[in-house]
Amino acid sequence: MRDVLDELARRVDAGETVGVGTVVATFSSAPRPPGAAMLVGADGTVVGSVSGGCVEGAVYELAREVVAGGTPVLQRYGVSDDDAFAVGLTCGGIIDVYVEPVSSATFPQLPDVLASVRAGEPVAVATVVEHPEWVGRRLVVRADRVEGDVPSDRARDAVADDARGLLAAGRSGTLRYGPDGQRRGEGMAVFVNSFEPPPRMLVFGAIDFAAALARLGAFLGYRVTVCDARPVFATAGRFPEADEVVVDWPHRYLAGQAAAGEVDGRTVVAVLTHDPKFDVPLLEVALRLHLGYVGAMGSRRTHDDRLRRLREAGVTEDELARLSSPIGLDLGARTPEETAVSIAAEVIALRWGGGGERLTRTDGAIHRAPGVV
């Protein structure tokens, strides 16, 4: 939903009612994760995707029907077959898509949600997608308050508590309760769309490889910081794709960010300095934090020397096991851009549990549940 939120808010602010299809649950090898969304405007234009193309046409037609009728629909799309190819998933798997009309009347909290997302403030939108009476009602959940129109205090408290848990984990998903929010039972399904701040990518070493990685990190949705102690190299002009360029000693900067609570289990740290006086103190800090990924560039010889220095500094073997060095996957990369792809590929593989093999040489599911990062 994040990638279509601005357009949704723009259209709703202009007085339009928009058909919105959101993936609320997936099974097997579904192509898009929970939270993926597609908008269908009053003029027939489409923004976003719920399936990568497999069922877009069916969702498009359903969205127009929902806007005309005013009643939300929870629709399941399954593995395609000869009788239902138009609404089947040619790649296999099953997705549940919740299709609703969104306007200023049905979602009055939308401007505040968008403001929170733009400000990097965690916020979750919990929408009732299955219930005898409450389908379409929603709660907007933040750390310190809850807004919305779910009429039961019991259900409100249960959904808010669970939504905060999903938000803290950076996950979106469907929660199930009894019809009054009972922890056990059936009758109510609530989809929680989590809008946590974007994950961070900290790139240390203001070199050409860092510029390429900053571009790719931004493309992948990271908030990218480039840090180097040398002011002549660490300039915004050299790293236009980075969200910020910091002049500081790398280990001091990372320690300060950790103390301020600005890094977490999704944070990527890429050490590209090639210089022991920078990278060893930095890795001492990084390997003792709960981060999603820590990688360091260098040759095999540099890697061996780095490990020796880190052991001498008191870094344990368990801590060293968290280090991806030499950094990246074996793609045969040579240029800065190719190396950036290699690093990003390793980050993605660790996040989703991939092995880095060519898919043509593997069996089983292509899409996986989240892994390390």
C-alpha cells in the first residue's frame, strides 16, 4: 500500500471515490505479499498491482463494481485452470484480495495516516474484512493512541494490541477473532497494514562503490546514509541518491545511532572502507548490535587480516559469524554497479531465505517467508 498511498490521498482529497484492492492473505507461491495494493480511479486508470499481472483484470472489474455498489468484497483467487483461467494465478498459489470503495467518508483518517508515513512515524491501519456487521470499519493504531469506528471496546483493545505487535515487527497480515474480538473463535478477520519507517542502509566509505550501492539501496526502498570521516570525499554532490551524507568517524557514528535507537533488525550496514583504522573499530560496534546485515568489502587476504584484528580486539566467534565478508554474492561482478547488485542480492537472499542459486537449477517454492533481514 505504501507505494500507492500518495496517489490514493490525492484522489480522495479531490473528492473522488477510489476502488482499492489489497492483498490481505497469501498461500503457497503467491506473487505479491500482504499489503500489496491496486487502485482503480473513477476515470478507469490503474495504479499499483496485487498479483504482478495474473488477476489484475478481475480485480479491476470487481473494484469498479464495488465503487458503484458501495459494498466491500473479500475475494479469493486461486490456482488457474482451464475453466477459470481469467481469474486464476498462472504462477500458482492463492491470494485473498479485499476490495473496497475509499473516499473521505469511508476513510476520514487518511490524511493523518499519510502525514505519519511521510514523517517516518510508525502507524498501522486495521480494517475489518470479514464480520457479520462490521466489514469496512477500521482502526488507525499508533503507539500512544487508537482512532476509528470499531464499536466494541473488547474488539478495539484486542486489535490495537495485536496491531502494535505487527507494527513493531514491520509486518502486515490478517488477524482472526471471535465476532466480539474474542481471542478464540471465528467470525471476524482484520487486516493490519503496517506502515513502519523504511529500513536503513548505512554505507561506510565515500568511494565509487558506495555511490552505486546508495543508488540501488534507494531503489529498494532503504533510507540510505553514506558516512566517511574524510570531508573532502563525503559530500552530497558525490552521493545524490543518498538521503544523507555524514562526516564522522564510522564507529562513532554507528554507536551514536544505536544509542539513539535509530538502527534495528532491518538495518543494513555495508563497510566499504578497505582501511583497518576505519573498518575494524566500526565492525566491533556493528557485530555486537542486532542488525539485519553486516558486510565488509575486501579481498580474501584483507578478510583474513580483518578477522585477525577483530579477534585481537575481543570479538567472539559467534559475533564474527554475523559478518558477510567478502561482501556480496558470487556474480563475477567487477564494476561498482555490478558489485552493488552483488551486495543487494546477498541482502535480499538473507532476508527471504534464498540460496543465491539460479532458479533453473532449483526445485520447490520460488517465494519464501521472511528470513534474517
